[in-house]
Amino acid sequence: MPGTPKQRRSGCPVSIALEVFGDRWSLLIVRDLMVRGLRTFTEFLESGEGIATNILANRLEKLEAARIIAREPEESDGRKVNYRLTERGIDLAPVMLELLIWGARHEEAGLPCSVIARMAKDREAVLAEVRRRWRDRDTTPLLPRDIAE
Amino acid sequence: MPGTPKQRRSGCPVSIALEVFGDRWSLLIVRDLMVRGLRTFTEFLESGEGIATNILANRLEKLEAARIIAREPEESDGRKVNYRLTERGIDLAPVMLELLIWGARHEEAGLPCSVIARMAKDREAVLAEVRRRWRDRDTTPLLPRDIAE
DNA sequence: AGAATTTACTTGTGTTTTGCAAGTGATCTG
DNA sequence: CAGATCACTTGCAAAACACAAGTAAATTCT
């Protein structure tokens, strides 16, 4: 039945959050929007993770339905669609930062230890900067690609 | 083949973290261990999310392989196996807390606003308490079940 | 001691989700 | 107008998942 609301597994906020973006791809799209400054379908496709086109389309749809991202067709080019984070989306910044710190600390990631240490130490400053960029629609990547890998 | 390393999609720490626990169930098991004080297969099964036995077995196996949890058979009862968080596992506390805050703030969760506000404000204190409980093997739930829902 | 119960799983089956390749239509560029 | 670009959709095979049932070892009951 279309329109049937999915039932929640439990009232736990963690469970609810995972129902929305608990999969291998959703948060990577959010990451691309949040720290890499990507905005279009093709850019996400080429971001290096190897997501398939149908899955990407499906995740964009779900993230939009969850009001984490919004789609806006570009005026200057009718083919393009720009995706951007909503307020709910940018509020995922702390989650993203902690994921980054955990991943960098516990797995052999490409980030130098100094960068990780700084991020963990200046948590609030990093988050403020992410939020500022979002407000100002400043899409320069937070981490240069050669450092971020 | 067990022990065969999966190839990584990218060197990004976020991507690496999501490869390990980017699904609907893994972090719920970590949550049960971290804040609810659950430790056995049956307890996880009955935690209210409705995970199937084969999936639970599979996730426990994967989390153990990722060294996020460890299994130790109980001495006093040869049938039981206790699972516990490793150091890598307890280091997921900040991720868990931010997920909790996001979920509670943005979705209609069962938590009262006052509890959320306190958690967000006393972040460091909450994390210290979680870590202390882990060190002391204190398994009393962080949140009473009637509040945590 | 034997029977029933508990515990931690495994196995089988059908459904859903995913990954891959190819294709489509609208728009833009040369 | 021809070809390229962009954001997708479609078809199909493979993998993951959900559900129900079953199993083996350890423990408790009688």
C-alpha cells in the first residue's frame, strides 16, 4: 500500500535516527554536502565511494523525504539540480564529526594524527565553522582533498 | 574466507566507520551495551527493536570481528555468553550521544526535552559517566527504561 | 537419573534490497 | 542540428534480510 506509514521500532531516539540514515550511503551524501562542498547528482556519483545511480537516486529521495536535504533546480542550467542541507541536515554535523574522529582514531585512515587531534580538541570551533559555511552557502571544502583523501 | 579483508571504498574515516557499523542494527546493539546494561543474546533479542535471531548472530559476529565488542562465556552458567564493549566500542560513546541528541531533537522521541537539554549541555559529564560505568563494569542502565522508553 | 527448560545459536524459505549495466528524456553546447 | 551533459529510470542477477522452525549443549526440575 502506498502511503502506508512505516511503523517505528521503538521510541528510542537512536533507533529513530538510524531508521532515517542508518545505512552505508546516506551519511556519505551528507558528508559530501557538509565538508566537501558537493551539490549535484554527478558530483556525488564521482565522489569516489562507488555508489550506483539507482541507489543514489533512492537515497536522495529518502533524505529529502526526511527533510535532511532539499533539492533546488539551478536557474542558470535547467538540467542541473542542486542539493543542499536543511537545518535538520546541518544539525548532523556533530554526528559526522564524531564519526570522523572515531574512524580516524581507530582505523588506518588517510588523515594525519595532527589533524584528528586538532578536530577533537577544537570540536566547537570546527562545528561553528561548518555551520558558518552552511549559513553563508560557502562551498569551499572544509578539508582540502589531498589531506582529506 | 574469514579474516579476508574487505576492500575499502575510500580512505575517508567516515566511510571506514560506516563500513563497520553503517546499518540499521549494529549501533542498537552498542546502545544496549552502553546505556541499557544488556549483555546476552536473549536480552538483545528482547530489547524491543525486533531483530531476528540470525541477524543478531551475524551482527554480534561482525562487531566482534571489528573488535568493538568481545564475547566471554559466563563461568557460573555454561549456556550464557556475555558480550561487552571493548575500548574501541566504548569510544563510540560520543557518536551514540550525538545520535541520541539529534534523534531526540528532530523526531518525536519519547525523551522529555529537559533530559535532552541536560545531555547536550553536560556532554562531557555524560560521556565521563558512560566511560566510568564501562571501566567499573557497572551495568545499571544509564537511563531508567521508563524514561528512555 | 530422566524430563523439561533455557540459551545461543543454525537452517530453510521467501521477500526485499542492492549492485551493475544499459537506456531515456530534457537541456545545453558547438 | 548534432553531439554532449545531466538526472535520473529500468531490468536483472546476486546478496541481504525477515520469519519460522530446528538443534545442541548446559542447567534446572522432579
